[in-house]
Amino acid sequence: MDWKERYDRMKNHYHWTDINVAEIIGNTPGSVRTVLNREDFPRWIRLAIVVFERENKIID
């Protein structure tokens, strides 16, 4: 599973949209989508995903 799929799983778990994520991090929904479509997935999102997976005992 790649980072985008893992991110989507986390978002679905919390019933979040890009709008919700943008509000949490203080950006616009468009900027969230732009960042997530880059080749290099941001480290801060990777950290959030790893914490989410460990807290929920999700192992791929």
C-alpha cells in the first residue's frame, strides 16, 4: 500500500474530507490536494499516518 492509499484509509477511518484536514492544519482544501498529489509525500503526513496505524494496530 502506498502513502496515498494509507492516507485515504486514515481519512476514511475518521470520516474526514480534505476540507477537514485543511481546517486542522490551517490551509485551504486546494493546497492539501496539491501537496498530496506531489511525488514526494510530505513527512508530516507520513508521521500522522504512522501514528494512526500504530495506535490502531494496523499492519500491512
